[in-house]
Amino acid sequence: MRGGTAGWGSGLLGVLIFSASLPATRVAVEGFAPLFLTAARAVIAALLGAALLALLRQKRPVRGDLGALALVALGVVMGFPLLTALALQHVTAAHSIVFVGLLPLATALFGVLRGGERPRPAFWLFSVLGAAAVAGFALAQDGGASLTGDLLMLAAILLCGLGYAEGGALSRRFGGWQVISWSLVLSLPMMAVLAVATRPVAWSGIGWPAWGGLAYVSVFSMLVGFVFWYRGLALGGIAGVGQLQLLQPFFGLALAGWLLGEPVAPSMLAVTGLVVLCVAGAKTFAQTPKTFAQTPRTFARNPERNPR
């Protein structure tokens, strides 16, 4: 029970960090092209992750772990940021929330397929209701659609759900920051090439707000947020804690209203209340993994895995 509560707290902190990504990205794309922003944030985060791994003398993953780490990198380092950046050229940000509302459900499904979790049937009811509430709210705000944009968003959600579930399962053995750091390092060569190929022609016209947005999505959205998020998934369960993502669009819209002066509709508050109830219901019927209670601390004390 204690591990599950800590997992939900850690997961909520991760969601709060991720929620500021949308406002930060909106500021950053005023100075940087979406493709460059996607690659640059991964490169910066990878360099920071590599420095942490070297400073704390973490042992390299064994060959059997490389496939799972590659799936994490494919899902959350490359796939989701790149596909959403491409999709937003065809659909509005409000319309994309329709698909963000499906992300917790995708994470739960991959948690069953890849993480071996078995939530109770009532969990799926609350999960579907929460996803429907978010999607319905987004559709009410913006009905614009594009087949190309929708297909890109759907692919992004599936890859992100896979990356979340795979990373959460790995974090039960490695720890959250090690998983995201090694995944970033694996993706570094490809993302570095993309960053160089899409770099701005001139740097002088880029304002400080855009640099600040790039810094946030690189350090917090791409690295720090995942430390708490993967720890939460490992402690509290991939399927259950993953439902906290239902709150992310509303946190993001609230932050956009506060930081960017965008209006916050009263309907958003009502739907947020409904989503909170769905998350609470999902928490009640989700399965907390029994294996993690000993894994991060055991890993921290294991000289073979974490040499001093």
C-alpha cells in the first residue's frame, strides 16, 4: 500500500511536469522549427543523461535489455514528439487532446501485454469513461479533423503508450532515471543527425522566450519528468498510475491560461472534476505490482548493477 501511494504521488508529479510541456512548446516553436525542436530536446537530454550515468558510474545494460530500451526510445524519445509535431501541421492543438485522452488507455493495454498486469474489470470501465470525457471535451472545443493528422496522432499515442509501459516495467529493475537516460543515449546518434539537418539557418533572430521553452522541454519534459513518471509507473502499476495522464490536458490548459493568458472555459473545470472521479475509481480497482517494492532500493544497493 505504501509503495502504491508513493507511486501515485510520484506519477502525479511527473504529470505536472509534463503538463507545462505544451505551453513551453508553444513558446519554443516561435523561434524553432518543430523537427529541430524535437531533435534538439532529445540531444540535450541525452547529453545530460549520459553525464549522470558516467558521474554515478552506472553499469551498461546487458544485451538482453537493449531491445526494451530501444522500444522506450522509439516510443517517448523519437516517436511521440516527432509524430505529434508532424500531426500538428494538420490538426489543431485542441483537436489533438482527443488522442491524448486515449493515451492512458493505450498505456494500460500495453501494461497488460508487456508488463503482465491484470487490473480488475471495473478499472477498464473508469478508464474508458475518463478517456471519453477528455475526448468529448476536446471535440466540443474544436471539431476540426484531418485524416493525415488523425493517423499521425493515433500512431503517436500507440508508440507513446508502448514506451510508457516498457519503461515502467524496466524501472522495476533499473530505476526510473536510469531507464530514460539509457534510452536517450541509445537515440542520441539519430537525433543528433536530425538536429544538424534541421538546424536554423540563422540564430540571431531567436528570442529568449524560445530558448527558455527549448530548455524546459529538454531538461524537464524529456528527462526530469520521466524520472518521476517511470518511478510512479513502477511503484503504483502501469495501468493504474497511467490514468493520471487524463489530467494532463487540463493541467496544460490551466498553465496555458496562467502563463500565456489564454481563456479557461468553465466547462473545463466541470470535465476536470469528472476526470478526477474516473482517476480515483481507476486507482481503486487497479493492480499494484508486488515486485517493485524491493526493486529500486535493491538495485541501489546491488554492487553488481550499481558499482561504487
